[in-house]
Amino acid sequence: MTAGRVIALAGNPNVGKSTLFNRLTGLHQHTGNWPGKTVTNARGRCTFAGREYLLVDLPGTYSLLAHSAEEETARDFLCFGRPDACIVVCDATCLERSLNLALQVREIAPRTVVCVNLMDEAGRKGIHIDRQALEAALKVPVVAVSARDGRGVEELLQTVERVCSQPEKGPQSLPVPEEARRAVAVLEPVLRQQGAPLPRWASMRLLEGDASLQKTMAEQWRWQGPMLEQTLSLAQKELEKSGLTSETLTDRTVSGLARQAEQISRSACKSKGRSRAAQRLDHILTGKWTGIPVMLLLLAGVFWITIAGANIPSQWLWEGFSRLGEAMSVGLLAIGAPGWLEQLLVMGVWRVLSWVVSVMLPPMAVFFPLFTLLEDLGYLPRVAFTLDHCFQKAGACGKQALTMCMGFGCNAVGVTGCRIIDSPRERLVASLTNSFVPCNGRFPTMISLITLFFAASAVGVWGQALSSLLLTGVILLGVGMTFLVSRLLSSTILRGEPSSFVLELPPYRRPQVGQVLVRSVLDRTLFVLGRAVTVAAPAGLVIWLMANLTVGGESLLSLCAGFLDPLGRALGMDGVILLAFILGFPANEIVMPIVIMAYLAQGYLMEMDLPALGVLLQQNGWTWLTALCTIVFSLLHWPCSTTCLTIRKETGSWKWTALAVALPTACGMLLCFVIASFSRWVGLV
């Protein structure tokens, strides 16, 4: 087989770049810059005409004038990774925006092929792309593709191979603003002498004041620092003489790119205009008076489907795991294992593990596909658009709405998704407040208590609907606390002005059910489930030991609960509930099972249906106030262990991790204390 080539795949978010990547490589890996997706390079191999290609799927970006981690990753690979060619994936339905990136890539990657994707959607919308005119304007090959059904993919590979086989042409530099030409003339010859492959491009970026790029250039191209710094200082003085600063030069560059992209798009793209149906739908989904109500109704609908669809599979899983546990017990005793070891492994480790998987997997298997479906339809960016004003008022970034949405599935994933926020201050605000929205692991406790104490009078579908609406109200409390604490942080220790950002409202698209299932199961469900399984096993060991080791005739579990009881009562709960939250630090799913185990004075977790659970809780003094305070504390308390470790990794500081633990815990304790004290004062309980 002929030696392979390295091909970079670049493009804006939501242009079908990852669909093309999967089509070419057969890998179902999803890469992009929405929350829950990686911002590193995905790689895959494909073979065409006897040659192997290594495809590098760069994170989605709108520009190479790097202001974010995604833009830096794409720019650095294209500039310093020196791929054999670059495919720039453009969206045929909004070509002008994609051309902005294509012009920049063409400047640093001489072997560039423009892939105009989504031609099927463009046809349905009455958009015609003149490929010949586009090629003439860009001076690089252009291929029309529909990645979903594979049309044009073979021609794309043929074009890439042809481009790679031809001698490399010189870079197609973008026009330099008239006022900056003297400054560039000072810097460019020295950079060429230093061995810079792209002296004109490098001159412009250095004059624009990109410090991170200057450092990378010096490392990659082994520049002699003092000489370069002196020349750069002279060039900057020439720039100042012309009346420009680094900021105004960047503005000129961006404006020039926008004008050129607009001119090319006008000459090569003929459109009948955006469909009225899409305009009407946007008017409803992002309208001032309708956007938030529709968002709340959709959220309630997702919760209702999750609640209705998860109960029976959860029961099946628990019964299956219980039978496996019985078989494990028989097997351990048959090989002569001591009774205490059998109890520890089966009734401790295995039972906690079984509970976590049984309770957690079915809701995730419903919630994540629904979430991914909304993402594929193009609705989630509209959520960010709708909430942008609220986050701006809170001194935060509108992109935090997207990371907050991912927190409903897993707060650790939501914290990782904060990488999409450019501003370090706003990224930190989003990371510290992500756990104010409940993750999937907290839903079972909330749903059970809402159903038992606040929706018990409604049965069947009406009971599920009422539970969903009440759960949505709890979620709104979490969202409101997110705004409040974000505002508090932005006004105190993380003071600063909220930044502006460009948010794409992608066209509405028919979701690909197969990819939705693969992405939701592999990228999200299994990731979160793997995290839960990892921490559930040692948690089961600790819980079993506390329940079975005694001091003075009382178990450690009972002694700790008694010690915490005064604080628990002050917060409207009791010591058992508070201890259950503490022991649930590895995984929130085990909070209610620990409560049941402690009340029954059993040495292991027990499964119990809702009616029996309701009787047990009432026998142990639970009222509607206990349930309400437990729900509130479940919403507002310390993040789980995995989220804490993720915050530590993302922020690089235990100080910020400690603050991320303290903020929701303080809010939860204060709110529970106020609710309990007020209810007792006015005689409601």
C-alpha cells in the first residue's frame, strides 16, 4: 500500500464536518465545541485507491484569529502540524459564514480543498451554488458533497489526492491594510530570514498582538528571541505612526475577511431566501414572550418521558442483578468463602453497584437520546440565545446556558463543556455554578419524594404529568440560583464585564436517529455510567462496614446519624438523611437506599417500591416539610466526587474546587433552614 497522507478536516460547528469524518473513516466519534463533546483532535484512517489517509478532525471554529481553545487547536495544527492537505467543510445553506474560515485556512495551508457540504439541504431550500464561480474566486478546488448519504465523497477523495500529488504552491496571502504595509515590510524580511514558512501571515498575527502565537512560533520555528523582539518593536512603532493599534489592525483584518466572504458568496450563491416556516418557528422558539415558556414546556416534556419510560426497565434491571447476586452468594459459599466476605462482596459491594446501575441507567438511556435529539434538531443553540440576556445580567456568558443543559445529564460533563467559554473568568463562573442544576443521579430521589408527598393524589398519566411539572419547578429553582450565584461571583471575587460572543443559530435539520443513539449511548450514557460504577463499588464497601461494625451495641451508621441529628433537624431533615447525603458523595444515586437501610437497621441496601417507601418514611417522622427540605438539599449540596475531581482538573486549583463545594452547600443549608424555621414559626407543621 502507498504511504499515507495526513489530511486536516476543518470547519465551523454544525456544518456536518463530523458526519463527513465518520463517513470517511467509519468511526462513530463525535467532535465539536458544544458541551459534552471533546475539543481535542479526533483521528481516523481511511483507504482510497490503494493509499491510506490519516484524517484529523479539528474542533469546530469560526476563525483562526484565535480567541478560544478550539481556535488555537485548529490554528496550531494547520500552521505547525503541516498536514499534507486541508479539507475545509462549508455549509451550503449559509456559505458566507463558512467562507470566512476558508479564506483564512487557504492562507496558511496551500493545499486546501473546499468541501461544500449539505447540498441536499441547500436544494430543498432553493439555494444554488455555482461551483465554478466559487473555484475561480477562491483559487482552490471546490467539491459539492452531501455527507449524510455519501454523494460526492469519492470525488472529494480524488480531488485531495490530486492536490497532494501536485507541487505545493505559495501561500495565498490576504490583502494587508494600507496603513499596515510599512510595518509588515519591516517585520516580514526578518521572519523570512528566521525560517518562518509563512512570513506575511506571521507578520500580521504578531502585529495584532497574539502573544500565545508568538510563543508557539518561537518554539516551533526556533527563532532567536532578542533579534525578533527588537524588529517587532520597530514594526509596532511603524504601525503606530500609521494611526493603528493592535486592536484596530485586528478589526481591519476581520472586516476585510467579512467583506471578501460576502462578495464571493454573492457571486457564487443564489438563494430564494429562508423558508417562512423556519422564520415562524424561530419567532416562536426565540421570541421575547414565547421563548422561555416553550423551553419550559419542552423541559417538562423531557422529564415526563424520562419518568414514564424509566420505571419498568429499572425494576427489570434490579430483579436481574438480584438473581445474579444470589448466584454469586451460592458460588462464594460453595468455594468455602467465609460468611462475612460473602456478605461484604454481595450484600455490600454488589448490591450498591446493582442499585446505582438499575436506578441510573434507564433514565439516562431515555434522557440523553432526547437531549441529543434536541441538539441535532438545532434547538439547543436557541436555548443559549434565549437565556443569553439572563446570563449577561448575571455578569456571565450566554454559552453557559449550553454547559448548564449538559449538567442535567452529568455535572462533570457540564464542567468539561465549560471549555467552550473563551473568557477565563466566565469559564470559572460556569464551572463553579454548574452543580446548581441537578444531574441525572439526583433525579431519582427528587422524583420519588415529589411523587410520594406532593403528587400522591394524582394517579396514572396525571400523576406522572404533575410530578414532571413539580420537578420542572425544582429545576427552575436551580437555574435561578445559578443566575444569583453567578451574579454574586461576578460582583465580588470574579469581578469583570461580561463578554460578547458569536452564537450560530443553525438551520433546523432532520435528526439522524442512528447517530443520535450512538452518540447518546457511547459519548454520554456509558461515560456517566462508567463513572458511577467506578465509585459505587468502594462506596458499597464503606457503607456495608458502617452498617455492620458496632460500638457499644450500635452500628457506626447509627452513631454517625445520631451525631448529625441536631443539625439535620435544624435543616428540616434528620441525622439519617444528612448522613445519607455525606455517604452519597461518590454517587448521588445511593442517597435514598442508605436512608432506607438506616431506618430498617439492616446491614445492606434494600429495594422498596414507592408505597412501601412512603409508609417507611412516615413511620420515621417524615412530613411534607421533611420531603421538601430533602428535595431542596438534594438540589443544592456539594457536587459528587467525580465532579469535584473534574473541577480540580479544569481549574488546576483545589481552592476553586473547595469553593465549588462550599457554594451550593451553603445555599442549600441556608434555604433549608429558612424553609424549616418559617414553616414551624407560622404553624404549618
